[in-house]
Amino acid sequence: MESVSATMKAINFPATSTVPRATVSITLASPWSQTKLNMLPFYAPNPNTRFSSICLPRCSTKPNTDTNNETDQNPTFEPNPSLTTENPSSAVSDEVIPSSSMSPSSLSRGLVLDLGPVGSWDCKDIGSPVVKRFPSDEEERWYMWYHGVSTDTQGSDSIGLAVSSNGVHWERGKGAVKSSADVGLVMSSGNDWWAFDTQSIRPGEVVIMSSAKVRASSAVYWLYYTGYSNEKVDISADSLGFNVQNPENQSSQTGEVLRSLPGLAISQDGRHWARIEGEHYSGALFDVGSEGDWDSLFISSPQVVFHGNGDLRMYYHSFDVGNGVFTIGMARSRDGMKWIKLGKIMGSGPKGCFDELGAMNPYVVRNKKDGNYVMAYEGVGADGRRSIGLAVSAEGLKDWRRVEDEAVLKLATMEDGWDSKGIGSPCLVEMDGDVDEWRLYYRGIGNSGRCGIGMAVSDGSDITRFRRWKGFQV
């Protein structure tokens, strides 16, 4: 595979002035440092360059012109669990607020993150949880990246960060982050007219790894995200009987989908992000398929799994017009930036099942105990309602099989429940240590379209049985 020269475009950091562009060449980095993060300023000698970039904090700005460099052609990736950023629970800003208190009512069972308070960046809509647990000898730490919408952004999704010490009670920020200890809004839509992410952005996955591509002295987070443009794609699918739209919270008519593509951003603290320019002219990592392909309309929910050195796998979904169903496919990469599509791996379930009209929003993890791959996904029923299913694979490629024909997490039975109208966007976390269980985070939709983020736990190590979280056992 030929070497990849990665460039970066400036990110519009919230609550700061617009960052001009600077043309640099970066080299990705060594494992995590034990020192505190020190964010260096960005410099912009050439703000008029179309595909220009900014430098990551403490990154090398020396251009790498050796295209035959063996390291560049064969970068090494290593997941790095030894996260050493300061404890978010003990260093938070004045804007930090706790998540909504848990009501004992069965109507709110499972809810762990409600809408933000009035005036906050996430007071209108939230979802797409990406949850990471970092255990340590002293205290475990949890990060949740998720999308949010305020009443002031005209439906544009942004990405924010909440933190927790137990994965249940979360600290969130009302506004934009200002330091490496803050929580809140961390990344907004792009401002470049030609870019793929000018309308909305939603997190797909955060991978912690090092590489020969970027040289930094401390933590390197890789955020794969969905970027939505203003371009609308028509679908002649009125016979489906429900609104096919993307993202789900956008107000559009049946048959209208916002064009979306996968993007990449990199950060040292999970809060301040710099976009990486992909090979597509819009800055995306890759384009939709050709006319007639299953993914010709959009690419959504890119979730990346590190399989081994030089082997990263991306799972994503689109709408297969030819078959009239949502479909999950995958791509593969050696360096995390240049991807080769492998095709679709999962379509619709049997007639009458919870996923009769297809599968979307996949989230794949590798089971630490048996080495198999587990996929939680959002199944679309014949009536358009969403629930969560599960599939397994030995290799994580094209040999996926559904665990059963029933959803592992269904809509709440209470008519007025906070997640009684739809559930999806699953995120799996495998617990270890004293508790042998899995946690399933998800987006729930209740009456009047009100959204929240919930959590369900497995029945021990049995991943086919999940129940909504009710509280800690005493």
C-alpha cells in the first residue's frame, strides 16, 4: 500500500476565536506520556490554502518528504489503555453540572443522561453515545462522547463530552470546554463551504492508539465521526410507510436523506480536536458507492475496531435502495486513514422480525474472554420502530450471524416511558474485574420525540439478556 500523507484542516473550537489554517506535515506518535497535557498555540502562515492544516499540540512540523519511507508505508498501531490524563471528576470547570437525578419511577428506568438544562448546548436532543471505561488502581474513569443539539443551532448536531467515576452518574458541561479539565461541547460542524460536515456531526467511535503518522508527547485520541452536509438525497421509498431520514432528528419529508460521509479528528485530551483531511475532495475519509451500489446514498456511523498491527476495521451503515433496507457494511485499513471497502455484511432479518427493514448504527467489540466479535446494532421493524439486536462473528468479517430473531433490548412497555417510542445507537462496554457483565448504552426516544441516553446491563456474561439499569445493588 502506498504511503499516506495526512494533512489536517482547522477545527472551529467552541468558545474561542476562529483558528486560521497552517500548512504542516504531521507525523503520528509515540505511546502516552506520564506528563500533564500542554496545549500549544496554533500558527497560520498561510490562511488562504484550501487543503491546509493545523498542528496538533506538541506535534512535529517538519515536512516528511521521503515517500519511500518504510515506516510511513507500514505504520504501527497499538491500543494504549494506560490513559494518564488528569482525573476529570476532581478537576472540572464552574460550568460542570451533574446529569439529571435518577427518578425511582419505572417511567425513567435505565435513563442515565437526560437532556441538558435550558440554554445548554444539548438541551434539545442528545444521542450517539460512545462510552469508554478506563480502570485504574485508584479510581476508574469513564468518558462519554455524544451528540447534542441546542435550541439556538437550528437543528445542527455537535459533539460533547461527559465524564463519570462509575458509568452511571455523569458530569456534563453547559457550554463549550475551555481547558483540558472541562466537560461540555468539544466539536462543532465545519465552516468550510466545500466540506462534508457543514450541517451536523455525530461521533461514531473513539480509538486510543499510537502510530508513526503523528508524533505527540502524550495521549492521542482518534475520533471517527459522521459528517452531514446540506445536500439532500431523494429516496423513492414511500411504500416503506415511515420516514427515512438521516440524521433522525432533522425535520425532513419522507424520502429525504442528508448526504453524510465519514470523518476523522485527532486530540490529545479528548476535548480539543483537529480534523484530519481524508482523500475525498470534501475532506471525508472516503466517498459513497457508485450508482447502484448498496452504499450509494450516504455513509453513516463509522465505528472502528483495532484488530491488530496494520489491521483496522470500520463498520458503517447506509440505505440499500435496490433492496429497500438499511444495511451494514465494512471497510479495512492499514493506517486508519486510507480505507478499502469490503462490501455489506448484514442486511434485513426474516419477515416479521424486529429488523425486517434492516440494520443500522453498528457497534462492534471483541470479546475479551473468547476472542469472538460481538455486534450490537439498531434493527428497523416493518413499522419503522427501532430496537437493538445482537450478532456474533469469529473473525469480525463477513461471517456474522444474528444471536436470535428477537431483539436483546426492546421498547419500554410503559406507554409514557422515556424510551417507549424507539431505542437505538447502541454502545457496548465489556466489564471486567469483580463484575462479569456487559453494559449497553443507547439512545431512547419517548413521547413528543424527547430523547435521552440509557443503560442496560447483561445477565452476567450472557449477552443475549439485557435489562434496564435500576440502581446499584446494596
